[in-house]
Amino acid sequence: MAEEIEISISPTGQVTVRTIGIKGPKCVQAAEAVAKIIGQIESRELTSEYYEAEGHVSGQIEVRGRR
Amino acid sequence: MSSVILVTPLIIANWSVISAAVLGACGAMGFTVASGAVSGSGRARSGSSVTRAEIEVENSEVLAGGGGTDEEMVVEKDGVRATFSRDARGALKVCMEGTGYSKGQLKQIGQELMEQVTQQYVYHRVVTELKERGMPIVHEEVEADRTVKIRVRNW
């Protein structure tokens, strides 16, 4: 998944910066870098993506049917 | 699934940048320029029936240099006159004047104007800065509620 940052500017001038597909602490750094262009950070919300490890995890699951 | 940051915009720029945002915002709201950037103040209308309201923009600073600091921009629509200028402390302010309007109505119109100015300013600031940093904009849209969404690839 591509690493992207979405900036929403409401008609009232409120701004939200959201990261998409960026895992781990890197997502906060990326969002903060963009937020600092705009102004003063009011609040941060960390979602489950923050706690996900960077990189790929591969594995194999074998499902055996019952005879 | 993301990291979300809420930001309060800071409008810090010289007059030429701010006046461009004012122009774009006023155009979007149907206001037309009554006179260009004029040096000095004191263009207030005369007459007792004219109501006035003043709105100062928090988190703003009109920087010296470029277009100067004594300039102002006047726009009009339906008998409402809005004068954008820099106050004594250097903040952006808008003085609303109109006949047949209450102070509350003028304040509301002025507030909407300033919100539009903020949106225009933030949009241009973000787009300009992202270009300078070499971050490509991959998607841009204006939603039904006039929220502007810009999506960029992380660098």
C-alpha cells in the first residue's frame, strides 16, 4: 500500500492531517512534518496503524479438512 | 486506520500573499473589489445609519515588506462593505460596514469571509510548500460541504 498523507481543509478553516498506509512511529513524524507547514498542532490521535510494525510479515497457514 | 492530527492554521505572510487569499475568498463568496490596495486608512463611510463590526483574526500576522503594511483591500456585496487591513499589532482584521444590517449580521458575514480567507491561505501554503519539498500531489478534491482534500505521497 502506498504511503500517503491527506490534508483536509474545511470551509471554516479547520485543518486535519491524516496518514494512510504509514506504519509505526513514522506515521506521526510524517503527519507532524506536514502539520508544521500549516500551523499549530492542537491534538494527535494514534490509531492501530501506529502500533503495527513496519515492513512485511509473511507466513503460511495450512488448513486441513476433517475427514 | 491512521494517525490523525488536528491543526490550527497560522496566517503569517506579507500583504501580497494575504491579499491574494482575500481576493480568492471574496470572489468565492460573490464579493467584488471596490478599490484596489490603497495606502492609509480612514475610508469609513459617513452617516448614522451605517452599522459597523470589526473582526480581528487570531493567529495571524501581516509581515512587513513586500506589499507594505499600510495597505488595505475593500470588497463589496449587497450593500455590505468589507475592509481588510493590518491592525496596530500586526494582525489581519476586517472591518464590516453596511446599511440595514445588524451588528450581529455583519459579524457573521465577516466571520464567514475570514474562514474562507483561511481556507484559501492554507490551501496555497500547503500546495506551494509540498511542491518545494518535492512531494507529489496524487489526488485533490472539493467535497459537497466545500472541504478541500489534498492527498500527497509520503517522501
